[in-house]
Amino acid sequence: MSQKIIRIHAQRRKMQRTHRDDTPEGIKLDMLTLRALAELVVDVMEERGSVPPAHELARRIW
């Protein structure tokens, strides 16, 4: 049985890396992005049971 190599010639995506300058607007946007990412990670960890839900954690602290 012969094997054929099939190549798919898909167009490559152009990687665009935008670097913001240190303006207050750029820093604020970076902080908001990082906070949103952190909240997403915590949500996933709560769903998997890796960490207790945030409301239970707040109850333990108070």
C-alpha cells in the first residue's frame, strides 16, 4: 500500500504584535486586559475545582 503525502497550502496568518507605548491610556488598557485574563483563569480554576469559589474565599477571610 503506497502512502501519499498531502500538503495543504493554506494562507499563513500574518502575526501582528502591537506594542503600546507607555502612555497612560496604553498602561490602563494593559491593566484591564491583564485583569480580565486573571478573572478568566480564576473562573476556569473554580469550575475545575482547583480553588474554592470566590464567595467562599471571601467568607473565610472576613
